[in-house]
Amino acid sequence: MIRPAFLAAALALLSLSGCDTDILSAERDKTTSSVGTVREIDPASRRFVVRADGQILTLRATDTLRNFDQIEVGDRIRVEYEESVAVGMALPGDTGQPEAVAAGVAAPEGAKPGAAGFEAVSVVVDFIAYDPRARTATIRTQEGDILRVAVPREMRKFARARQPGDRIVVDYERAVAVFVEPAA
């Protein structure tokens, strides 16, 4: 079952273009990168304190994080996050069944901790309405849930071009990578 949070994020991106019915698709990509420095480590609780972007964050490594004992004060933690949403008109024969794939990889035993993961979901929703003043779209999921989602600027022309009953395919992808680099 597709999570409502995913649909809200993905369908918030639902409106990418103008008032032209020839606008059949739209997409939005977002990439974020951040680097922090390890300030403190508590091995017993698997917590560590990181200073990043002017903020102090206390993080806890789950038991699945390999090589926690390799983290040292002064190490740099680099996080890369990428998110992409594409919307378009569903093909007439599209069943609308959600499709999802996910994968991940962790640093090898004995190395500095690190991990990367990827997930992609494709789902078809029914378009109900677009409110240009509120910049929101109302859609119906395959499960019958009615959602009202924010429409970012990049997708508004696409939303304006839709008619009630249009079937929209939403493709959502995100990837995250976290690396611990030795202190300089």
C-alpha cells in the first residue's frame, strides 16, 4: 500500500505546467548536500553529536549501522539526498497498480561507516480538481482516498491543463547516501 505521505509529496509535485491541454507531463528534481563534523561520541548509546550547517545535531546509529566503532571525533559526515517526481497522463491500458522498488548498500566490514539507499514508486491517481488560488490539487488514490496536495510552481501548468477524471501517473524516486570521512 502506498503511504499517504508519499502521495502528498509526489502529488504535491503534480502541477508542473500552464493552461495548455498539450501539456502532458512535468517533473521536478531536488538535490541536497550537507557536511557536518563529529563533535562527541557515546559508544554505549550509539549516539553522536554532529555540527552541520550551523546546527548541533544529536544522532543515534541503529544497530544495523556497521562499523560504528570506526567513527572518531573530528570525522566528517557527508549526506547527499536526491528526490525526483515526474507526472504525466496515464496510458488507457494502465491498471493503476502501484509499483515499487528499493535497494541499499552498506560499507564493508572494518571501513568507515557509510550507506546508500534508493527507492522508486510509480502510482496512478485520478485527477479531481486544481485550485489555482490555493495552489492545490485534489486527487483520488487507487484505494479511494481523496487527497489535497500542494502544487509547486514547476508543476502548476500541468495541473491547470488537467480535467476532472484524468488519470495521472506519478513516478517518485529518492536516493540518500551517508558517508563518514576521516578527520583531516
